Amino acid sequence: MRRPAEAPPYTMALVSADSRIAELLTELHQLIKQTQAERSRREHNLVNIQKTHERMQTENKTAKIAGLYNDSEPPRKTMRRGVLMTLLQQSAMTLPLWIGKPGDKPPPLCGAIPASGDYVAKPGDKVAARVKAVDGDEQWILAEVVSYSHATNKYEVDDIDEEGKERHTLSRRRIIPLPQWKANPETDPEALFQKEQLVLALYPQTTCFYRALIHTPPQRPQDDYSVLFEDTSYADGYSPPLNVAQRYVVACKEPKKK
């Protein structure tokens, strides 16, 4: 009986190459789809920011959100603010991702994990600081640590915004250290704030933190939080979803408003 002819080696190599090319094309297609989805998500977020700003300006709320642009600002001031906003974005993007060994738990100041009770922020560290505004109201601002006195248990911090550059002397309870590592949602989801959790988040294009609810936690290491800022000008009391980087989201110890 005659044995069936075997396929030549080069034919099998061609089949293998064709399969690999098909796999690579599939991966490329998925990457293109992910890129398009990410672009659409960011465009949607920008639209929401613009709508929120317009609504706030219409209801004379711009003064409540420190740092928003207005037509009366001179070009140089606007340019300085633009540089500051870019630096804040770069700081968020370059925040290192915590990668531990198998079995390791994320450390304090990784994502949503707070600092230890005896932690003291170092000079140059960025923090959320609760200060009194010009109108007497208290607000949370982005600040930089200048020094800490163990004798008085107080920090000296500088407002990060040059336009309102002020030095504040504050007790420890008025300071919240910012995360020093991003938490990986794929390996350490417990180190992230969860949906509907109350937080303080840096409002986009400002240097102030405001109360917000987590709308969607990050799903991938490069993702931001999607948050809903408290805003009584909306029927449900919250703004549309806005993206805020892990770097600028911290726990809010105040009770949730009913």
C-alpha cells in the first residue's frame, strides 16, 4: 500500500507563518479598537469638563472653584497657569506603579491606602492641605511641604498655586499626604477606592480638592478614576463624571451628605 505523501517542510513553515501573521493582525486590530475607545473616552471627559465649567460660570460659581480661567486674566498669568497644569499632569503620569513580590501587600500611600499614623511628610512632598480661604470658608488645596516641627506637631506648607502663593502653618489633621505609588487594578484592586466611596479629588484644571463620589475605579494601570463632584446646581447634586488621576484622589473623612 502506498503511504500518503507528507507535506514538504517549507509548506508547513508557510502555514505556521500565516497563522502567526493572523494572530498579530488580530492583536493589532484589538489595539486599534482600544486606542479608539480611549480617545472617545477622553473626548467625552473634555466635553463634560467644558459643560460643567459653562454651567458654573452661568450660575456665578466660578469664584468658588479657585483657579479657573476668566477673560479678565492677563495673558502672562494664563500662561503661568497653563504651565502649572501641565506640570501637575506630568506628576500624575510619572507616579510609579507599585509592583510587589508574590504575596506582598501594597504599602501605605499606595493608591487608596493611607499613610501610617506616625508618618511625617518630607519637605517637597505634595499634600492636600485644609486652609481658610479669603472669604473665611475652609477649603482643601494642593500644597508643598516646607517643614515639620516635632515640637509643635505642625507643618509649614506653601500653596502650590503661585497666584495665591501663601505659607500656612497647619496641624497634622489638616494635612493629607498624596499617594506615592499608583495601585495596579489588575493585581491589587483592594488598594483602590471603590464605587460610590466618598473622596477628596482635585478638580480638573484647578489646584483645589473637592468632595466627590467614585463613579468608576481604574480598570487598568494607566486608567484614572471617574468621579462625581458634589454640585448642588445639578438635580441629583453631582456633576457629570470627570476623570482624576490616582495621584490626586485621597480619602475624605467627613460624612457623606444626604
